[in-house]
Amino acid sequence: MAAKHTRKLSRPKKPAEFYVLVLEQDVAFAQSLKFDLERRLPVKVVTVHSLSATRLLLKRNPHQFFLSISAVAKDFKQIDLLKSFNIPVIAVIDQYEDALRDQLIKKNVLDYVVKTTSADTTYVCDLVARAFKNKTIKVLVIDDSKVSQFVIARELALQKFQVMQVDNGVGAAGILEKHADIKLILVDYHMKLIDGISFVKQIRAHYPKDRMLIIGMSTSTDPRLAVKFLKAGANDFIHKPFNFEMMLCRINQNLDMLDAVEYAKQLSNVDYLSNVFNRRYFFEQGNQIVRDLKKGDVLTVVMIDIDYFKIINDVYGHDVGDEVIKDIATALKQYFSEDIVARMGGEEFAVMSTSPQYLTSYERIKRFREKIANQVLTIKGNTIQYSCSMGVSSYVGKSLDGMLVQADRLLYLAKQNGRNRVEGEPIGSTD
């Protein structure tokens, strides 16, 4: 089993744009959907109002659409057309009927929504957002029944999840070794080699609840089984055979809770102004990196300070000063994209890197200083140039605090020696 995993919090990234097709005769509802989806998500919405126009569009662009949102007629022609182009469908119905619901389930729609008013698009937008998030989520289904595996995996794949399957806990452990980023496991109780509850206990020793969701499953009528799963560390439990709508609702609810936890962590770890990591996160992750260093590894810490920042604030105002802080933060994130970048306070930043290139040369760090010094910014009508001073420390076997103290001293030396310079020598330098 892999060593205990902790979530490595990454900065939020803007996902790529994708396309959604809305087939709806109600023009007001279609336009409302288009407006709300494009406002909330990086999505391009194409609206069509007839079956013939949809057919023509799809013949021209058969692979363009990530999913579709369609009104439903009694003959289901809209659904059938969209499914013939392998486009997942969110069905919009005017009122709920059991028979209609059953037909939609048989048609394998992604979900269905009862339209209340032309202005109410919240639930549809949430479904689209969830489907887009699901594209990056790996799910592992563990069930010794091949039929059950197939049915569950089919339903999850329909929801855009990346699905893997296995029939026992030992095989599942092997899959987790290769795919440590699996976010959701559905595990049956009755399995070969190891039962579901024992498997959950083993997994929880390595993957905390805020890193991985586990949902237990069983056909057993024993009411104590659900409690045993939950006490072993499962996030939820579902009795089999289950209603797939209920299963998906429970999965989505658990994923939404995990998203909320991750967002809260993001807020606590990221500096509000610069959108890079904060001082607390820098020390938390940095000390862990130092503990994990192996013999021969190199760790580099760079302290960066904006030159004459007080003058920028005094001459141009604090709002312009804030924009300069944002500018250097963005530049640091882009330039040191594989490293940890943090705002330590005020106009001071730090970079932590495990790259071996800094063992013998700081040339790349020096090029960053030159990049900042040579750029010309226009901020709120003001033309501004600014520079930064940098102190760099690379040592093996030292504490993070000791490295920061040395880097800070070198930063002070850079200030004393005229600013807009890098001080420090790599430990492998032959100069």
C-alpha cells in the first residue's frame, strides 16, 4: 500500500471552454439558460428551436458538443436524435409523470429537470457544472458481480466520470497504487479475499476522507452493516439493488461536500490579494518537503522583494501598489509554475523549488529579475516600471527556517548593493 497521502492543494485553473447545445422551443427559457450558463461556466451555448435545425447543425458539427439540454416531446424524437450523435442529454419536461420518468431513464438521459419558470435555470446549470467537473474525476467500482460492475460503471460513465472496475479488494489496492488521484470508490461488502469493510479500514489508513470518498454497498438486509461501513471510514452507504437516481444523487451530494471542503482549504491557503499561496501554507508544505528530502536532493529557497515599493504607494497610491503586487505574483506563478510561490507579507514573496538545476546555476532566477526590470506597465493611466531584489539559498540537510534566514540575509545584501540584483551562490558552483 502506498504511503499516507495528503491532498496537495493546487491553485484553481480556468478550464478549457466547451460547447453545450440547447434544443428548446421556449425562446425565453433557452436564452435564460444561455445567459446563466455562459455567466457561470467557461462554456459556449448554441441554441436551436427545431428538430430540423438541430439535425442540420449536428451533421455539420457532429463532435462539437459536450452535452445537450433538450425539451422532450411525447415521441422522444429530440432525445433520439441527440443520442444518435452520442451527445449526453439533460431532458427538460413540463411536468413530472412516473411513466415519462421511466421512459427517460430507459433512454439513458444524463438527468431530467421539471421546468418551473422560464427564469429558473439553477438546477440545470448545476447539472452542467457537475458533469464538467466529473470529466476529471476517477471512480473505482469494486464488486465481485460482473453484472453489477457493468451496470454501475455504465451509469457512472454516462455522467462523464472516468470509471475503473475490479472484482476484489486486493486488485483494487493495486489500482490505487497506480492511480492515487482516484476520488471516489464504490465498494461491495461481499468480495473475494477481503470483505468491503476490511478494505475500507485499510484504505482509510492511507487516504483521508477529504481526499477520497468511499461509498459502501450491499444486498444484505442486516441494518448493522451500514453502521459498520460508516464506522470503518466510509462516507456513505447504499443498499442494493438501488435506484440509480438515488445513487447518483448521493454521489453528487458527497462530491459537492468534498468540493466545499476543498474550496475552504483553498481560501485558507491562498493570499486574497495576490492569489498565490500564503505564508502559513508555505511553511506547512515546506517543512513537509524538507522532511521528505532524500540524500542527494537539493532544495532552493528564493526571497523576493519589490524595490522602492513604499515610493510606488506614496506617488501612485495604494490601489496602484496593489496592482504591482498582483503583477509580480502572476509573473512568479507563471515563471516558477512547478514550484511553490507564496506571498510572505507586504511586498515580499518566496519561491521554494526542488529543481536540480539550481544546484549549479542561478541563471534562470536571474533571468526572472531581468524580465521584471525590463517590463513596462500601464496601471490606471500610469506608466510604471519596477524592479525586484532576490536572495537565493540552496542547501541539503538544513532546516527550512535556516534556509529562509540565509535567503533573507542575502536579500538584505542585494538591497545594500544597489537593489535590482540577485545575491547567493549555488552550492555546486565552480566559480
